Amino acid sequence: MTERTILVVDDSENDVELLRDMFKRSRILNPLQTVQTVQDTIHYLKGEGIYKDREKYPFPLLVLLDLHLSDGTGFDVLHWLREHKSKSPAAVVALTGSNVRAIKDAYKHGAHSFLVKPLKFAEFENMVNNLRGLKLTRTPKGHVLETDKE
């Protein structure tokens, strides 16, 4: 069960709640954990401080990483992951606006994919459904999202 956790890194509570709702609507069963800052992301991935309990805060298979955070950027997390490969999840998906340079930079710094953060409610569901296409190697079925519509 812990191998299926998705870590959402986003400092917008509204976006996180909308994402949770879209996961439920899309019947994606993966447990979600959330953090809001670069520092909390690193502490979570290292399993230190309040995130030491891996039963409560399992190591994530996937990180959904907003590039704009209150204490830095998602690029800070990507740089840290590049230097600490043993703490890297199977995939990191950057969440960004449609800024082409940010998308290119996310790939350059180690993101596996990106999703454009929707401006409209209806587009959030499409974004979540796009996650279904990710193929990762750490799960027996070869994918990260567990759904009740197999």
C-alpha cells in the first residue's frame, strides 16, 4: 500500500482540495499526502522531523510538484532530488502554467513530465485523467494510479 502514495507539493489549499476532489471523481484510489513548502518536501522525502513515521507518511511513488511555492520554487526540489537520487520517487510531475520556458526548465532539471495547472474547474478533471497514462516501474501492474475501474 505504501508504494502507491502520491505526494502533492502545492501551497494553494484551494488547488489541493480541488485535486483531491478530482482524484475522487476520477476514482483514483492512491493515497495522497500534501506539503506546502520546499523545506517540508525535502523533510518528507528524507523521512525526518514530523515525517519520520513512514507508516503515517509513506515514501511517495509520485510527486506532483507545483513550481511556484511560498519559500522557493519547485526547481529547488528538483535540484535537491538530483543531488539525492536515493531519495527520488519513481516520477516527478511538474505542475505549472503554460509558460513554455518553465516547462523546458522542469524537464532540464529532472522532472519526468509536466501538467499545465488548469484555470477552470472542468479542466482539473482532464488534468487528473492525464495522470492515468504514466507508466512507472515500481508497481507490479506497471502504473502508478490505482482505480476501481480497471
